[in-house]
Amino acid sequence: MWNEWRRPGPTPAQRRRDVGIAVIVLLCAIEVTTLVNSTGAYVFQNPPGLGEQVLWMVALSAPLVVRRRYPLAVMLVVSALFIAAQLNQAADTLPPSAILFLAIYTVGAWERNRRVARWSRIGVIGAMFLWLGFSLVRALLGPKGDFKDAAGPMDPVLASVLYGLEFNIFFFLFAYVVGEMAWSGARRRAQLRFQAEELERSQEQNTRGAIAAERMRIARDLHDVVAHHVSVMGIQAGAARRVLDSDPEMARDALQTVEQTARTAISELRGLLGVLRADADSDLKAAPGLDDLPELFDNARAAGLDVSHGVYGDVREVPPGVALSAYRVVQEALTNVVKHADAQHVDVRMRYLDSALELEIADDGRGRAVSTNPGFGLVGMRERLAVHGGSLEAGPRRDAGYLVRASLPTVVEEKA
């Protein structure tokens, strides 16, 4: 992907800066030309007048106004004007050389077709060295310059030729390399922007996923709380209605159970909705756990069930999340017995194994008609257990009743 990346065109602000740069380059070129003419330090022996030299500087600087929009065309035009100015012996070579440097650099930094950028610069640089060779040969064949102050060990003409070659090699190589570095830097900035946008999109997707998962968890908890307590309240309210006239004392006890169950449901709902305002740790500490199971059993007994509870193995503290899921599994299983089973006895067993907590909830009911909409029941239990890497078995017993067996790992496995 990035090997074929093409740099976007210049922005309006960059185009305006190109105009400013072209004006600054022109002013500097005119100043240098004026200073050279004022001192008489001409590179060529018979230069044209100052006015014509200024016109050459204007012609060389003008293409720079669109150098980033049309880098290749600007370089070719400037190269042709550079040679034409030297053929006309237009005073000093420093301003034209600086303008040519800027044009070559711009092709390296902004030309979108990298193959064209590479070979066009190589072609222009090669043409410039051919022109340099032609100029050196013409200088050597012409009258020799005055080297009266020469004091070095080398022949002054040879030293002059070598100096010109080395200076131009450095000049053109530097223009080429700096252009490549500018283009690579632009590509790297584009990569970083792309990666930042990808990271932001990924974070948004993760956030949406976390919100959806949290909503599903809250929905499961709401189902567990509401289904269990409302089922108990409904049964107790119906019992109170049936014995209200014949046994007021029993009706009063049933209504007290409804009141207590309603308060418990409200307390759990408040703790559950606190998830929206509290962090995960505080939520797990406030959520019900294994120590709250006796209250569930009391509610089930109040609904007319005979509940037996057994704990096996070495009792130990389990992670808060596992304790909450175990509580919800027992709660959901008891709710299903109250709502859907014609049962009299429920046996709840909890086993502490070496690396897991195992739950068994078994009843002796025969079952009755159930709504075709399963709600969150068994699906919710399986999802809870899957979060911890646990498993769930649920189905009719061989003789009578229904069995729910859940296994929850209590030891976090370390990944290599």
C-alpha cells in the first residue's frame, strides 16, 4: 500500500507560500546581481547590462510560483533557462544555481510519480554535467586565466577543474537526497495519521462493543433480580388472597414476605444500576455473592419450597466475579423451579474443588406448561459461565425433576 503512496497536491496555504518564496528568491537574486555588478567580480568576461541580467533573474524565479503544483515542468523550464543564462554570460552563477537547486529538490519532494521523479532528476543532473564538461573544455581551450597568487602544489588549471567538478557533485547530490528525505518524511507523516485514525476507529469499535456487552450484562442481572423476586411476590400475594378471609394470620405472613422480597429487589436494583456510576471493582464488592445465598433459600421457602443446602470441600474465598455468577445461577435455577416446576423439594449443593466451584440445583417437580419465549434463563446462565470459562449442564433428571449443574473455574490460568 505505502509503496504506491502518492503525495497529495499542495494545499491553498502551501500555494500561497510558494508565491512568497518566489518573491523572496527574486529579491535575493536581484540583490546579488546588483552587488556583483557593483564590485565588478564577474564570472564571465563580457556580461550583458544590469537590466538584462535582472530580467534573467525574473525569468528564472517566476516558475517557482507553481513549483509544488507542477514540479517536473518547473524543473525542466528552470534547467533550460539556467543553461541559456550561462550561454548569455549573465553575470554571477550563484542565484541561478540556487534556483535550480530548489527546482530539483521540489521534484524529489512533490512529484507524485516516483519513477518519473527519479529519472527526470537523473536526466537533468546528467545534462548539467554535460554542460559543465562542455564549459570546462571551452575554458581549457581558451586563454588561461590569471593565477598569479596560486601557491598550492597542484596545477592551478587542474585544481580549478577539480574544484568545479566536486562542487557540482556535492550540489546536485545534496539537492537529490534532500528531496528524497522530504518525500519520505511526508509519507511517514501520512502513515502516522492513517495509523492514528485506525487506532481511533478501533477504540470506538471497542467502546461500542464494551457498551453493548455491559448492557447485555445489566439486562441479564435485571432479568435475574426481577424474575426471581417478582415470582416469589406473585406466589405469596396469591396465597394471601386465597386465605385472607379464612386465615388472616397466614395472609399477614405472606404479605410480610412480599414486603421483604420487594425491599430486597429494590436494594439489588439500586446496586445494579449503580454500575452506571461506579467502577467495576466497587460494583463487584456491592454485588451479591455466596454469602447472600441463604436469603435466596428463605425466599424460596417462603414460596412453598422445601430447600436443602449442602456445602462440600474446603470452603475458601473465590473471585468476586465468580461469586456473583454463582449467585445468579442459583437464583435463576430457583426462579425456574418456582415458575415452571410443580416441585416440593429443591436440593442445592455447592462443591469446592481444587480449581473450580461446582453447583448443583435439583428438584423433584414434574414441570408444567412454559412460555415459548425462553427469555434470558438458560441462555443468560451459559453466557455468565462462558465469561469465566465455565460450563453448564441442564436437563430433566432420569426419574423426576430437573437438574442444573454449573462449573466455575476459581483459578486463573497463566498464559505462556
